[in-house]
Amino acid sequence: MTFTWEYMLPLVFMAVMGLALLAYVVLDGYDLGVGILLPFASDDQKDVMVSSIGPFWDANETWLVLGIGVLLVAFPLAHGIVLSALYLPVAVMLIGLILRGVSFDFRVKARAAHKGTWNVLFALGSLMTAMAQGWMLGSYLTGFDHSWKSSLFSLGIALTLPTGYAMLGAGWLIMKTSDELQARAVRWARRVLWPMGLALIAISLASPLVSQTVFDRWFAMPQFLGLLPIPVACAVAFYAAFHVTARPNVIAAGYGWVVFASTVLIFVLAFIGLAYSLYPYIVIDRMTVWQAASATKSLVFIFVGVAITGARRGS
């Protein structure tokens, strides 16, 4: 195999896009989770919760812009297929993000009588965004198939992804808060941990059933043996989160970060499994990375621009 620019550049941009989306899911995931958990806190605790994500939440969303931007400039054919097929859930996600942004700013300036309304809208925007992203992921994994089985699969992810984000949010609050709010965050984590774990298992089992490509990649030998460390590591991370949340003395000793780190590890491992399942397709069973990529000269031009920009930012 000859490693030419024509062969390597699409893979480079695919890696950049994938890492940007992974960064978004983890970083914006915890502040979406905080928003989802907001209705279950007292008024004073809500202020602390929002303050804990205040310096980060807006910047976290730029990773989504980067990922979609790379899809547009480096893989325009795939961009047209993906966003056309996901037009409605993308619109729902954008409405949710707008609600979050408006509510975040207005709740600070609103009178006490209206603050509760903005809190509700912030939580609603967070839930809408999480569910829309779950539906998009399910649709993507099924190759945008519109059968009832694929639609049910997408609905299942839409309903369960918020539990993963809520777990990230609870882990974040365990790290960043103390006293009663931290204790409440521990209880939240214990309540969403099992639904998240069961959802992850269900999605892992259902994905090969709705996609023959995924089935072939995971259950062929000897690949199956080589991939076993991924579910095993997920199980270890899950147990670590369960162990810590069941022992307040461990959290009091300063190990609350383990809950957040374990959840992040589960998301990263799930991403690795997803990337392996899809490669070399960018639109599963329909278009490979190289078929969707822009012309090589265009990718070289974009790559040079990115390298110069990165060098200047680093200097």
C-alpha cells in the first residue's frame, strides 16, 4: 500500500473531525448533563450548578462547530447526505442550543419571579439537545434507513443518551462542589449509572443487529478476541464509578474525580468501538472516506492553512 497524499489526507481530516466530535461529546456532555439535572436541585443549588459550568459551556460548543466545519470542507459529499438526512433532528438540536444560550444569559438578569422559567427552559434545551444527538447517532449507525426497526433503534438511543450526559454532569458536580450539593450529585450519579450502563449494553447488542457491517467487524475471528479489551475496560470503569459513589468516605477523601474520569473513559472507549465499526466508511455502507473527500489539491491547501494557523497559535 502506497501512503500518498491522496490516501493519507482524507484519513487525517477524518481523525480531526472524529476527535473534535469526541471532545464535544465529553466537554459539552457534562454541561448538558448539569442542565438535565437542574430541575432536581434547590434554587440556591441551581445557581451553584450553573456557575460551575459558566466559564466553559460556551467554549465547549465550538468543538461541534469544528467537527461540522471539517465535514463540510473536507467531505462535502458526505456533508450533503448526512445533514439532508438529519435535517429535522439537527433543527431540534439547534433550537435546544439556542434555548440554553438565551436561558443562561437571561436567568442571571431576570427578576426572581421569572428566574424559574429560565431555569426550566435551560433544562429543556439541554434535554432537547441530548435527545436530538441520540437520534442522529442512531440514524447514522443504521445508514439513515427509515424502517421501523431502525427508527426504534434511533429512538432508543435518543431516550438513553441523556442518561450518559447526566452521569457526566453528576460526576462534574461531585468534583466541583461540596456539602449538600455534592451529596445530592452522588445520589444522582447512582440513579443514572445503571440506566446508562443498561443503555450502553443494549446499544452494543443492537448495533450489530441493525447493521451487517458492524456485525461483520465485531464478530469475525480473530478480531473478536482483539476487541475484548474494550468491553472489559468499560466494565472496569463502570465498576469504579459504582464503587466510589457507594462510599461517601472515598469521595470525602478527595477521590470524587474518579466518577467523572470513569464516565469519560466509557465515552472514549465507546467512541473507539464506533470508529472501528465504521471504518473505512464515512456514511456506513454507502460512501468511504476517500469517495467523500474533496480533491487532493483542495485538502493540501486546507491542511497548509490549518498547519500555519496552529503554528501561530502555538507561538
